[in-house]
Amino acid sequence: MRDKSGGVDNRKVPLDSAVVAEVDRLAKTYTDELIAFRRDLHTHPEPGREEFRTTRVVSDRLETAGFAPVRLPVGTGLLCDVGGPGLGPVKAALRADLDALRVVDEKTVPYRSSRPGVCHACGHDAHTAIVLGAGLVLGELATAGLLGNRVRLVFQPAEEIIPGGALDVLATDGALAGVEQIFAVHCDPRLEVGTVGLRAGPITSAADRVHVRLTGPGGHTARPHLSADLVHALSTLVSQLPLALSRRVDPRGGLTLVWGRIQAGAAANAIPMEGEAEGTLRCLDVSVWESAAELVPVLAHQIVAPYGVSVQAEVHRGVPPVVNDPFAIGLLQRAVEATMGRDAVGTTEQSLGGEDFAWYLTRTRGALARLGVRPTGSTRPFDIHQGTFDIDEHAISVGVRTLVGAALLANDDD
């Protein structure tokens, strides 16, 4: 938008029909390139803390577009502002995650993973292509005088591991300086392509790892009364601790503890001297999440006290729940409706999966949207974190339009 003197008016750029038409044109212009870019990442996946090639190819493309990306101090991941110093301050940020999973790629496609045991089975390759594409479109809009303030692109490493890469970003000086809202999309194979699932409030869960270890004197299974029946104590603990927790926290918090590994003993007629169990603690409410970590060791000691064994119980903090800000969700809805129509707006369920986008929302408001990636008409059940996971690549353009619209509206917000 130009002011009366012919200069760029950095105060407001409304998402009117003319701007929407330009966003649509630019998104179409970059579609083929972004699909090819996503496929290249899919062929060359890198797990958390190892995203060196991924960081480099993203950085190279941004530099080619005339931007000045800055690599994070940890060595992978980068930040990049769209729009030069002549524009207003950074008000909005768009986030992508770079890392792949240690999962075998089971697909037969030309872009199948070339790295054994590593695969983009969660859609982070698409997230990266989408934020890159949004940056390219916003850069064109800035050149045309249609970007009121700068927009920060955040390409974070290590979303899939703990502690996650969001904390690396937040530890970087000035990473969110001035950012009033941050947005992200996450692939969802339950939603049909062309749909963007929105939900205000909790959309993901807190996710912590729980580890308990029991020790005792050991002994013969014929004389448990002369020893401590450690296996019985362990089985009691794993069955009773989830129930006890549910009675000590607000049930509206949606807390659940599920065990994934239990190990004890090596012989049928010997009571072992130690045993352990590991699981995940998930919760939809921040206050309940905070209190549960203190309750786990207390309740574990109380449960095994009658059996004469010792217990060490630890909760390893993962991520808090993603709690979408209602204002930011409203802005995303306006962006989707403006760029793709009301039919593109969908709803989404709460998930008990963890997502370290939550850490950004401890510093500023924002929202995570679910991006439909299921091919139109497909009824084949598949999910993220599976070796068969893939997307309908039309979703990339949907994601670009969504995030560009959100950035423009966030810049237009007073």
C-alpha cells in the first residue's frame, strides 16, 4: 500500500480482494518448486540435532531470494526476517520444524527416503516447504509494497526429541523480540486436503516421560515372605499409579499415564533385585501438568511401601500443552476464509500428542492449525509416525495461503 507521498505506508495492509488475488497468484507460481523442495527433503531426511543439510538447503534458497537467514547457535535451524529495514517491526512469526523421525520408510515412491531407518513420517518436510513458500510469497508482497511489517520465519531443529528445538530458538537472543503472534501448521491425515482444522484452547497435550525403578534383596520364589516380592510390587505400582494420579488432580485436566516398557527378572523361580517401568504422562491442562510431576514420586512411594522395596520415581519434563489463543485462532480463521473460502475452515479434536510449539506460547500468543493432507475421497486409514505416511501435496499450497494470510492480518492488527 502506498501513502499519498508515494512511499510505502507501513501502518496497514488490509487483506482485501486485490491482495488475496496476488497471494493466490504467487502461491500458484511457487507450487511446483515447493513440491519439488518437499520431495528433496523427504529423500534426504535428517533426525533431530543432525539437520545440517536441511538447514543448508533452506538457507541457500532464502539467500537466493535476497534474504539474510541466520543460523541458530546450536548449528542447525535458522531465523530469517522477510522485509527490509524500511518496513515496520516484526509483529508475526511463522514456524516450521526440520527434523525427521527414526522410522523406516515403507513407501514405494520416487522420493522415498535414501537414509535407512530415517523418514519424514510426521510431515516436517511439508511444514518446512510451507514456511519457505510463505516467506517467498511475503517477500514478493514486500517488494510490491504490500507488506506492512517484517515477518520472521522460524525453522527450528529437533521438534521430535526432548529437550526440543523450540527451546534452542527461545535461548537465541532476540528470537521472538517484538513478535506479538506466532503461527504454525501441522499435517493431519484425518482431515481431507483443502481443510484447515482450527480449535481454540488446548489442541495438544503436555507430554512427559515417567521412569520408576524398584530395588529389593531378591530371593527364591518359594519363600517370598523372607524377601520382598519385587515383581508383585512393580505390577501393583504400574496398575495403581495411573488410578491414584487421576484421583489427586482435577479430572478436567485430562491426565493420563500409560506405560510403554516394564522389565524385571530373568528366571521364573527367582525374585529379582530390581525392576523398572517407563511410560508417558500426558495432560491437557497446564496447572494439572505442573502438579502431576510432584505427585508421581509421592504416590509411588506410598503404593510400594507395604512390600518392603525401595522406589525411585522420576518425571522427565517434555513439553506443556499447546493452548491456542482465541484471538489468534480467530485471525487464522479469517485468513483461511479470505484466501480459500469458508468451506476450507474445519474443526479438529484435542490430541494427547505432544508438540513443542507450546514453548513459544509461553512467551507470546499464537496458534497451531491442523492441515488436512488426506487425499480427496481416500478412506485408507493411516497416521503420522508410520513408515507409510505421506501427504496429498496440494496441502502445501493450502498451508502457504493460510500462513501468508495470517501474517498479513497480524501485521494489520492494532
